[in-house]
Amino acid sequence: MTDVNAARQRAMVEFLGTFPTLSGAPPLELSDLSDGVALFEVLSEIAPNHFDPTTIARQLGDNWALKSSNLRKLVRNLQYYYHEDLQKDAAESFREVSSNLSKISRTGDTHAIEPLVELVAAAAVTCPQKTEFVGRIMSMSSESQIQMKGIIESSLQRMDDYDDTDGDNDHINDEEDDPEMIFSEDTGEPGAGPSAIDDGGESLFNAGHLKQSSPMDADTEELEQSLLEIKRELATQKSLMNEVREDAEKAQSKLRALVEDLQDRLAKRQDELITSEEELKDATTELDALKSRVGELEEEKAQLADELDVASAKANQLYKAEATVMAYKRKLEGVGVINQQMTDLEDQAAGYLRQIMDLEAEVKKTATLQRQVDSLQKKLNVSENNKIESTDSLQIASAEITKLKDTLLSAEKAKKLYMDELKELRAQQDVGEELVAVEGFDGQAQVSMAQREKTMRLEIENNRLKAEIDALKKAASTGETITASSGATDSSQDKMEALKDELDKKIAENKKIVSDKDKLEAYTKRTLAKFQDKYLVALQECKAKLKEKQDKIEVLESRSATEKTSQKREERLLSSTIFELGLSIMQNRLKDR
């Protein structure tokens, strides 16, 4: 693009941006006018009766068919505005624009848009509001003014006066104009013929022949009457012609609207035809590609059939491998049972170990028990010695007690005698007192002195006996303590014997527990060694077999996964090819129809 063309296009874009009727942002370049919306809104200010911006499609995106429809409507209305309102015509410009509408709508070619913008600028400077639009041009930049001046001059040079001549209209106009040319209402005379008669009458007739001109006056009156009738008929014919003209204009407007509708439909059908042709070309190319693809797919199908046979054989092998795997799983479950048995044996061995530890603790306690037994033995010996000594002292004490008992019996007997004597003395005293009261005062004094001496002796003897009785009681109490100590020694001897028996039993039980412990340790060591050898061998064999089978399973699973994916991919390809074949067959049937 040269600098001159760039300046022209900038001036055009600046001129269109001066119109306030634009609903969106002003265009930045001519390619923004490819949908016809901005030009339609600009022309709605120039000729609002011919351009209604609400009748066009908006927000078209890349839909070139709707863009082409907008542009055709714009060109058609602009041409009608040129012919009807401006009485101008630019046939070459309109033909150029009409031929480039498809290019404008598809690619937004700026060179094809320039003639359309020139027509819009020419309409702006020739419409009734041209002073306003010229003022807008004058408010533009100087460079843009110069470019717009050249654009407007070139567009006005290509404009001609519009001549809408039609055979029927000419004939109607001739009929309307002929009566006025033949007859003149101002003169009240016929046109060419009557004037010749008047001229001849002036030469032929004079004032002396008035009587002979009376028939001519009658003829003229008749002619005038006939002229009036003809004028009335002409007026009626004019009124009829006006009605016919109005009907013709209405019919022409309806015809024009019908033609516009037909042109719109034709444009849409042409666009649909173009799109259908393109779709047909695409469908034919796709059909050819599908045919080639079908051939390839048939070959692939044969290969897949072979691979499917191989896969089925492999699947059978896989089923066998799965059966062997299940058998090994069952064996592993048996190994799990063995593991459970091992855990049970380990728990049992742990219990035995706890018992052994308890027995060892008991064995450790035997030393303390032995020391206690020794101390108790020493105490027993001491207690036996004490027992012997106590028995000797007990015998001595018992002999003394028997002696004391004897003395006690004798003392009791003496006491009884003394008591009897004391009673007798008291009885005698009572009798003496009675005698003294009778005999006199001196006799009483003699008796009382003798009795007093006896009582004193008796009291002394009584005290001595009481002391002896107390001593005997103390001796008896000491004998009881000795017997109690002897009983205590007997009970301690019994306890010592029971402790000895218990110690012997504990020693026997300890020896038995130690022997059982040794036997149990030997048995557990033997069983654990045997079981460990068998279990390790079986476990290693199972692990080796399991690893081998696991490797085989993984290989077979990977193969089956790859085969399944390839099979699914092939099924998708087959379904897509079948769908495309059905679609192509339907399209061919539609074409045949």
C-alpha cells in the first residue's frame, strides 16, 4: 500500500468517524466496514427515510453470508436514493461495488471498499443537508481535507443525471400535453384550423356581408360547445389518468419491494449455493479420503483378525496362568496357616519362657528361704534348750507347788480350827460381858485382858496365814506362767516342724521345676530348629515360584492391556468410518435428489 492510498483511506475513516449516529466505536481502518453496519448508520443520518439501521444484522463475527446480505441491502438502497431523491446515477461505480461485494464480505478488501465510501461521500455533499456535512469535512485535518476534496471531485465526475424514461410514461405525457397544444383556453378559438378560417374570413367577409355570416356563428357556437364537452372529457380523463398514475406508482412500489425481497432471497440462495458447493467439494474430498481410508481399514481389519486369533490364544494361556495363580494363592493361604501355627508356637514358647523366668525367680528366693530355715533352726535349738531348762524348772516348781498345796491345805485346816476357836471365844466373850455386867466392874477388867491376849494372838496367826496364802497364790501364778511358757515352746516346736516340712516340699518342687525347665528348653530348641529349617525351605520355594508367576502375570497383563487398547482404538476407527460412510451415502442421496 502506497502513502497516497494510505492517506486516502485515513481521510475516509476520519470522515466516517465524524458522524454521531455510529452506535459503536468509530472505525479505525476500512476493513472494519466489511459488515456494512457502520456505513448503514452513517447513511441513516444522510437519508433517514431510506436507511433504517434497525433492519440489518449485527455482531456477525466471521459470517460472510450475513455481511454480504447487509452490503447488498445498503447498495440497493443507496442506488434507489441516488435515482429517486438526488436524480443522479453512477452506473460504473455501482457495478464495480456490486461485483466486489463477495470480496468485501469475505476478506474485507480495502481497495474494494473505497468506491463504496466514495459513493457515500458524494451522497453526503449532494443531499439537502450538505452544508452540515461540508462543515464536518472542513473541521478535519488539512491533509484529510485535501484527500476528501480529491475523493469528492472524482466521485462527482463519475455521476450523471438520472433519466428514467419509459415508453408508457411518454405516451401518457403526450396524451396529457396534446389537448393543451391543440386547444387554447385563453383565446377561446380552435388552434390551427380556426385561425386559418379567421384569417380567410377577414379577406373574404366584410361588414356588408353580415347576414351571410350568421350560419358561421352557429357553427362556432357548436364548436365551442363541443370544445367545452371535450374539455370536460379531458378533465375526466386527467382525473382518471391521475388515479391510474397513483395505482401505477403503488404497483411500482409494491413491485420494487417485491423485487428487493426477491433480490434478498436470491442473494441468500446464492450464498447458500456457494456454501453448499464448498461443502460439496469438502464432502467429495472427504469421501475420497474415506474411500482410501476404508481400503486401509479393510487391510487393518484383516491384520486385526489375525491379531485377534493370536490374542484369543494368548487369552486362553492367560486363563491357564490365572488358574495356576489361584492354586499358588491357595498354597500361600496354607503358608499363612503355617504362619499362624508358628505365631501360636511362639506365643506358647513365650509363655514357657515366662514360666521359666518365674521359676528362676523362685529358685533365687530359695537362698533366702534357706537362710530363714537356718535362723529358725538356731532359734529352735535355743528354744529346745529353753524348753529343757523350763521343764526342769517346771518340775521343781511343780514339786514346790505340791508342797505349797500341802501347806495350804494344812493352813486352811488350821484356819478352820482357829476360826472355830475364834467363834467359841467370841461366844465366850459375849457370855463374859453379860457376867461382867452382872458381877461388877473388876471382873470385867480381868476377863477382857485374857480375851484381849487371845485375840491378839489369833490376829497375829491370822495375818501370818494370810501372808502364807498370798505367797502360795504367787507361787501358783508362777507355775501357771511356766506351764504357759512350756505350751508356747510346744507350739513353736510344731511350727518349726511344719516349716521344715514346707521347706522340704519347696526344695523338692524347685528341683522338679528345674528339671522340667531343662527338658522344656531342650524340646523347644529342637522343635524350633526343625520347624525353622522346614519353614525357611518351604518359604524360599514359595517365594521363588510366586515371583516367577508374578512376572508371568505382569507380562500377560501388559500384553492384554496393549491388546485391549489396540482393539478399542480399532473399534473406534471402525465406528467412525462406518458413521462417515453412512454420512457420505446420505449426502450422495441428497445430491441425487
